[in-house]
Amino acid sequence: MKAKEENASVAKPTPADPKDDLKTLPIAEVEKKLGSSPEGLTDAEAKKRLAQYGPNEIEEKKTNTLLKLLSYFWGPIPWMIEIAVVLSAVVRHWPDFFIILLLLIANAAVGFWEERQAGNAIEALKARLASKARVKRDGKWINPPARELVPGDAIRLRLGDIVPADARLLDGDEVSVDQSALTGESLPKTCKPGDPIFSGSIIRRGEISALVYATGGKTYFGKTAELVQTAIAVSHFQKAVLKIGNYLIMLALVMVAVIIGMGIYRPCRRCFRSRWPSVRACSRRSRPSSASWSPSRSWPASTCCAPTRPAP
């Protein structure tokens, strides 16, 4: 009875504990957690896990090209530049109009091109993934598409093969693995039974079996591709445009505040002259003739101060 209970517990994968790293655990513990063995999985169990974990491929986030391009014309700084373009057209300052419009279009074009280049990098990464895999199912070696691999599959790796998923090496001879695409190492790495190997690596020497423990976006390769997709690179040109835009926004706000303040707190001309005699005297000297002022001259009721007779 105890033997049956142990076999039943091995047949089902146990939930992964975040503290447990399948790359470093003893291979026996990895087999227990994956509910598998060097004999691999049955076809029925593989289909069940495929529905649970999803296909062994990198999910690419696709967006509408036109909407992506238009997004570079949306935001506080693009709005300010667009308003400047419209105002330049209204007052017919055509040189300013074309210069500002060119700056706006150039900023959007550079940002859109750089994001497309990042998308091309994802395609280049995906091209390095294996298209086929040698898997043991129901005790037989078959060659299904690599996208159908699931955690717990037993795979066979030979000279020149691209590793289809993250796996732990099983019993066998040492192999030489080229991981330059992932780690940047110039020379192949020698891996022994129990060592982890990563999706996208290339077997340069030897032949060995391995047990898959991660597929798709959960692989080392998949996480790298996800970082490339989510990375937002801002060019020097974009930084300069953003800096100029922020400066212009602050300058415009300061000027608006100064104009509003002057309109509210500025005294009338006659009050200003009464407070500053030197200006008042200068004003009298600059007056062409005293005949223009009459004691009987009437002033609007809204005048903030009474008229002052000039000195004789």
C-alpha cells in the first residue's frame, strides 16, 4: 500500500514553491516536483499539461501600427507643440509653422522607428528557437513540434541541436553547450549530468537526455525576450525634445502668471505718477502744451483716483 501511495504522489506534479529553484535542486527532487521521470510522460498527461501550462513559445504583443504611430502625437508636450503649430498657422507665421511641424513629425518618426527595431529584435530572438524536439512519450521517442513540449517531458539532445526548453541534464556523458546568445560567453560551456541548460542554447559536443522543467515565457530565454518587449529606450533626440518641451511649458506658465499678476495689481497711470514725483515731473516736461489740460475736464467715474492739477 505504501508503494502505491508513493507512486500516486509521483504521478502528479506538486505546486512549485517560489523558494525552490528547479535549476539547483537535486535531480531527484526535480523529478518529484514535476511528477515525472527519465521515462517521460504519457501522451494523455502531456496533452493535459499542455492545456495547463500553454504552448512552448514566446507570446508576442501585437498592436495596431497606425494607433502606435498616433500615440506619439498624444501627451502634454505633443499637445503644446500642436497648439504652437495651430497658432503659427492662424497668425500666418509660416517659417515657425513649418519648423515646429517638422520637429513634431521628426520626434514621432524617430520614436516609432526605434520601437519597430525592438520588435525586429524579438523576431530575431524567436528565430533562434528550435522548431522540432525529440521527446519520449509512452516509452517511445517521437519528434513533435517544440511548441508542444511541457514541463516533465524527457528529451534527447544531440550534436547541433538547439535546446527547445529549459531542462536538467540526466545521466550520461558531459556535453559542450554554446550559450553565447544568452550569457555572452565566447566559448562553449561544459555541462555535466544534473546541470541546467537553457532554451536557445546549442549542443556543440556530445549526446544526452534531459528533463524539461520550464517552457515558453517561463524559460530563461522567454524572460529575456519579455524584457526586450517591455524595455522603453529613449533616444538622445527624444530626450532633447522632452527637455525643450518641459522648458517651454514652464516658461509659458511663468509668462501667463506674470501677465495675470500685472493685470490685477498694476495701478493706474495717474496713481503711479502721484507716488513717483520724478516720473510725474518728467511727464509734465514731456507734455507738448498745458492747454490740453483744463480744470473743468471731467474724468470717468471708474477712475481709481481724482485728477491732480498740475503745478503752476
